[in-house]
Amino acid sequence: MSHPYGSFSAQRMHSRRRHGDRGESSQSGESHFGNHGRGRGQGGHPPWLKGKQIGLYYRDKAREMKQKSTKVIKLSEHVQVQIERVLYNSKGYYEKLYNNAYAEDTLHGTLENKYMHIHDSQFKRKFMNMVSGNLHENLDRALLVKSRLERDSDLDKMLFNEFKTATQEYQSMEKIRLKLPAHHKKVDILRLLKTNQVIVISGETGCGKTTQVPQFILDDAIEHRDGSVTRIICTQPRRISAISVAERVAAERAERLGKSVGFHIRLEKVLPRDRGSILFCTTGMLLQFLQGDPALKEFSHIILDEIHERTTESDFILALLKLIISKRSDLKVLLMSATVNPESFSEYYNNCPMIHIPGFTYPVTEYYLEDVLFLTEFKFPPATALPQDHRKHIKKYKQEQQKRDEFQDMIEVIDQLRNPHSEKLSLDLIEQLIRKRDPGAILVFLPGMMDIIKLNKIMLENGHYPQNQYVIYPLHSRMPTIDQKLIFKEPSEGVRKIIIATSIAETSITIEDVVYVIDCGKTKYGKFDLQKNIQTLEPEWVSLANARQRKGRAGRVKPGVCYHLYSKAREKTFECFPLPEMLRTRLEEVILQIKILQLGKAKTFLESVMSPPNMKAIDLSLDLLRTLNALDDEEHLTPLGYHLAQLPLDPRTGKMIIWAALFSCVEPVFAIAASLNFKDAFYCPLGKEEEARKKKLELNMNQFSDHIALSEALTRFEAAYKRSYASSFCRDYFLSFNTLKLLSEMKTQFAQHLYQMKFMNSENPSDVNANKNSKNTVLIKAIVCAGLYPNVAVIRKVTRNGTFAWTPEDGCVAIHPSSVNDRVKEYTSPYITYFTKQLSTAIYLHDTTCVTAPILLFAAPNMSIRKEKGNYFISLPSSQNFACDWQSAQLIQKLQEQFNNLLEYKITHPGTVCWNGFEGDLLKALTLFVNHSAIINLVCQKDEEMGFSESNIQKCEDNMCD
DNA sequence: GAGCACTGC
């Protein structure tokens, strides 16, 4: 019987001969010239060479040196045999499964033909419906289906009677409700709603719109015996607010959650009764409901709250609701926003009516930088970079004014404002301002963590803030708040509370007793730079809306004071609102949503949102989705895209968990996917940064991987949780208990999804059959790399200032100091894969895993083999090249083809892997391959070609020092 | 030597 890959033998001979040739010539080179150094003084080239020959001699010698330092990929005999065996068995395997229907029919146009090779199954039916449907047909179809909101007169009567027999508790709560400003608008709102399908309600925090408006509607419906056809949904941008608002409303109705009021957020819900009820949920949750209920037949009223925040989710739903209401004339929509520009929402909804609820807050006195400078007599450091004539001008100006003593202070202030430093954040100015305030809690807004750390340090070290008189709380999403409850309480007599916060204190965290707000006027914005094609995070001036929100934080319990640390003139340059999120972020997930809701072409739909994103941004995201094989050339969802669109994950991490299910290693990969998508649980504890870093290094277990550290943290947390010492574990390792708890619950959610998709046999993420390879760290890294591919960088230089790597798109990048791979003495491999790359003070890779060449070859979707001057190279789409042994390269490529076949089959025929058959053997061979300890170096490209010269690294370092 | 803030059947 002839070997199916018999041709390999001949080629092997061929390749050996080629290598032999070079071997001989290099040997002869050595023997001729010995160990001569390069310099002429040491002998240099042989004396008999002349002119051009000398040049050629050095060229060849350089090549020779390069060749010697380049190690070549060559599979060990053992691995070769395994791969060859699998390849032998692969012959005809998928053709048989596909019934030969596959090759010819993929060429023809219609979708039915295109996916003919997929066997009839539940998956195929669902998938075909999805790819061939459109929203209008779906809405028409959905409207024919009977809704739960059918009139039921008995129920109407029952709800009415229940409502009329209000308890004492209800009545006492009602007294408080009647005092809210919203109450005075109750009649107007209900009247407006009767004659209009859509209305806009504006009002500041404290006016009671969020808690009262849904109740106005519900109570009115019940009183008019419409309870059985009323179900109100009210969306909130944050999980916490969905819960707390629901709790508040239930309390006002003297009920427990779950009767007429409930909430639903990811991983947690208390649902109210089906009818005659209000459901508070996160905006993302409504988006999920839309997948199963495109006409929103389950609801009579949709209330979108806080739409002025312009999140991607609320902007998306605003556009989608416009389509839905045209087919559902009985659906009422209420858009609720702060008083910033409610007109824009009205205009977007065909000039629908607006109603304003005045808010109630105590007056807040505002001061600007000029006032603050006057007050503190603060001086900025001298401006050194001022143009000469400018300085002369000031001098002259000052001389003229010198005599007018009464204005001297004012003039000095103006002089200070001319100093360019007045535009920069001055922590010293803030500290002096804090020191001179009268009693009352102070809230300071700063742009980022470094500023919080520095200000905290200044205050602790300058001796003006003794612990018995001051208590300082740094507030940042990545910092543990030492005593979470104390921060909300009034401190004891004679003690001053100072909170140093980021924009987290603008909306997410409310501290009631704040009297003074110090607003530095800057915040960090995450954006997407289309020109440079990179995510950025840089401090910028806040918008007027943010500034107003910050000011409002001072007047919650009594009149307050707000100090803006920018001039009145600077304020004139501020934008009215922050840029809508949809214009700042990548659009892959939005596009997948458009596809799963069957809204047609991404560009067409996105043109209909309030602030349509740039076409280039859409193209970039479409390109990535095609690279990931989630969309095809006609922008249709592929079978993989269909799965990915249903997962509550970004598509790259979604791909990761599907692969993990196939390779039976779900626990660690779920942990990593959850951490990358949600947030990692590592805290940055003030003053204990080094200790925390050591703990993270310990969890990395010498694997050179932040991702492994994330996984290990969750594994140990879960073990600790079972034995009830999770809290102390979190304390010891500087981890967030709440984050880890949520991450752990997300793992279960992923398992449920993959179970429904049939990639797992159990809804339990710890199921043994789904975790056969969970201890295989190299495989975990390989799957992480496959999900993150082509995010690969090559480490080039470790300096005192940091670790620098190279990526094809950006050239020089730096590894973020929080990564376990920052400034490692010796890396196991120069390649690192990463999830987040962000431009701040430098281009940083935030989370990294060191990966070997075999892992990269495994992660890449394809590779090419080329021959150059007698040597063979494997080239990857992510720009790495490896010198290789010809036969090994062939085997690796064939193995990859077989793996791609397996993936395509599995994705179109969801199921778990049978480990005792061909599939199992193939995956085992791949696992063996990624574990191959091939000692392989990067084929040395010239530094200049990589854009990686010494001067470039220097530039990178200089930027960082700024 | 450093990551604004959110969110998902």
C-alpha cells in the first residue's frame, strides 16, 4: 500500500540536498578564512580579493552569520509520525460527512446553495432563517403571534381593586412622592401620552422622573382598568441603577420586589408579574429581548432613561424603535433625558412633544480659575517657553499698570492666566485650595489614577492633613475603597472628608454630603483614532454637560460651592456634550447586533442613527469581522458569525470560548474571556503597588502571561469561595471580590450559551468532559492567541524605562508596566499576543502572553511557504516569518488545513468532539504540536525594515517620559 | 513606571 503522502519522501530528499549544499559552502567559507573579525585591522577580507569582490565577500559573510544565528523549525521525529498518521486518516473524512455535496455547490449564488453542504438540522433552519430574513418581514410575522398582553377583564378588575385598597404604608410613602417636582407634571405627562406615541421628558436629577413616570403610567392604566394590557419597561445605563431604582419604586408602592415592580440585569433578576407591572433593566438587556421579541409585543410602554448619555446601546435602540413604532401604533415610547439638549431627541423623533420637569437642588456658587488664583494667591511655575515679544508685552503692560495698586491683585491673576502652565493640571494649586476651605466634605475631580496617587501623596507628606482632622478617600474603579461604607457617611465631629475621584463620582457613585467640588476640568476619554487606526486614552477638557454634572454634586443636601480650575475664557471653548460613544469606539459588536436583528447592511442602518459613525470606522470593523470569518464578502453572517453574534462577548473572545469547548479546556479560557470582556479583578492598591505586583507575578506561575494570571486568580478564588475564605484570599492577592464573583457567574453563563449551541454537553463550566485539557497551560495560551490573532508583537528591547516591542501596524510599542511581561530578564520567546493596545503616554500593550512559534502557527488561520535562495520560510498573515525545514513546513500546513476543515464542520454542525475518533486524534496532534519545544528564532529582518531603529525606540521612550 | 466610565437572554 502506498503512503498517501509518499511524495513527501522525495521532497525530503530534495530539501536535504539543498541544505547540504549550503552547509558545504559555509564550511568551506569557515576553513578558508578562519575566525577573522570584520574589521580590516584584524585581517578582514582575503588579500587577493579586489574591488567589487571585497564587497561581495562581506555580503556573503554577513549572510552566513545570519544563517547561523537563525534556528530552523524542524519537527521532532515523534511529532512528525503523529501528524503523518492523522493526515493519513483524514483522507476523505469530511468529504464523506458532507456527502460530496459541498465542493460544487459553494460556487453558486443563492444562500441555499451556498450552505447546501450543511445537513438539515435545527442549526441549519435557524441559521438560514437568520441569513435570509429581514426586519420588516419579522415584524409582520411577530405581530401575528399572540402576545401575553391580551385583555383580561377579570385581571383588570382585580388589579383595580387591589390598587384602591391602599395600605397605610403606601399612603405614608405617597406623602413623600407628592412633594417631588415630577408630581406636578403628572397630569400633563399622561395627557401628552394619550395623544402621542412618543414623548420626550427632560429633568435634572432629583426631580423624580425615573421613579415617578413609570408609576404614573401604571397607576393610570390600572385605574382605567387597563392593567392587563400594561407592561412597562424602563431602561437604565447602569446595573446598579436598575436595581436601586426598582427597589426604591417597590418601596414606594409598599411592596416587595417581584410583584408590580422588578428588575432584570445580566446574571441577576427579580421579575415582576407578567401584566400590570414595571420592569427596570439595563439597556443591553432590552437589546437582548429584541432578539427574541422583535416587535416588543411583551411590552406596552418603553421608557428609555438617561438617553442624554448617548451610549452606543441607547443610540442603537433609538434608531431601532423608530422602525418598530411604525408597525406598532399601540406601543408608547418615552424618552427621558437630563436638561441638556432634549430638543435633539425630539427632532430625531419627528419633532415629538417635549415636557420639562424642573429639578430641585440647592444653589451652588461657581468660581473659575481667575477667582481661585485670586483667592489662593497661587503662582504657577515660571513660563520658560513664552515667546520673547509676548513677555515684553506683559512687562510693558505691567509697567503701565504698576501705579494702580487697587488692581494689582487682579493684574497678577491675569498675568498668571497668561502663563501656559495655567492650562495644565496643578495638583499644588488643588492642594492649596483644599487647605483653605471652611468645614464640609470636598470632592475633587481628577483625570486619572496617576493624578489621584500623586495628590494623595502630596497631602499625606506635607503635614497639613493630620489623620485626626482629615480623612482622605481615593476613588477610582481600579482602587479598593478601604472602607466602602464610611465614604458615604458623615465623618465624626471635627474630621474633614476629602474624596479624590475620577469621573466615577459624576454619575456612578453619589456622596450626598459633599459641599465643595473642585473640578480640574479634565477627564480621560477613550477614543478611536481613525487616521492612526488605534484606540486612544488621553486627558481632554470636559464638556459643559460634564462640568454641570460635577457642579451639581455639591448641592445635594445644602447650598454648595464649585471651583472650576479653568478660566471662564477656556470654558467658552468647551463642547456642549461629550462625543457620543458610537463615534468613539470600534463597531464590531454593533455590526453583529445589526446582523442578528436582521437590519440589513451595516452602513445603511448606521446612517439612520442620531450621530452616524464615519464610513471608514465601519469599514475597519467590517474588515475585522471578515478576517475573523464572522461575515462573508456580501456582509452576510457566516455560521461562525451567527454563533458569535449570540454570545455576550466581543467576537475575538467569543471565538476563544468556542475553541475552548472543542479542545475541552473551558474553565481557564472562560475565565480569561470573561476578564478581558468585563474587567480584570486586579486592584491597584495605593501605596502597596509593589506588593500587588508580586502577587500578580505569583499567579502568573512563571508562564509569562497576564492571561494565565487572570485564569489562576479566578481558579483560586473559586476554590477559596467553596471553603469560605474568599474574602481573605482577595485581600491577600489585591483582587476585587465583587469582580471575581461576577466573572465566576459569567463562566456559567458562557457554559449555558455553549450548551444551547450544542458545543457543550453540560451547562456546568466545571464539567469534566469539557475540561479534559484544562491543565494544559500551553494549549490554553494557544487558544488565547488564536482568539486574539493577529494581535501579535515581537519583543525587541528591554530597557530601564520599559519593554519595547514591534508590531507591523505601529512599529515601536511598549508593554504596559502593569503586565507581568514588563521588564522580564529573559523571555522564553520573543512573540507576545495581546488583547488591548492603547495610545496614552505611549502605545501600550496592556495584557500580554508570551507565545512560542508553534503556538503562532496554530493560531494563524493560514500560512504560506516560500523558498528564497535555497531556504524555506513560513510566512504568517501577522507578518512573522520562520525559517523552516521543508518537510516540517509541509506537514504543519497540511495539519492546519485539516484543522480548518474540522472547524468548518463543527461550526456548521455544532457538537462536542468525539475524542476516540479522527477528530480527537486531530486535536491531540495539534495539542502535541503546540507543546513542541521547537527552538526557533525570528528570521532577522533588518531593524530599518521593521521601522525599529535605535532612534525609534528612543522616540518611544521620550514620549513615555513626558 | 501606569488603565476615564459603563454594558450583554
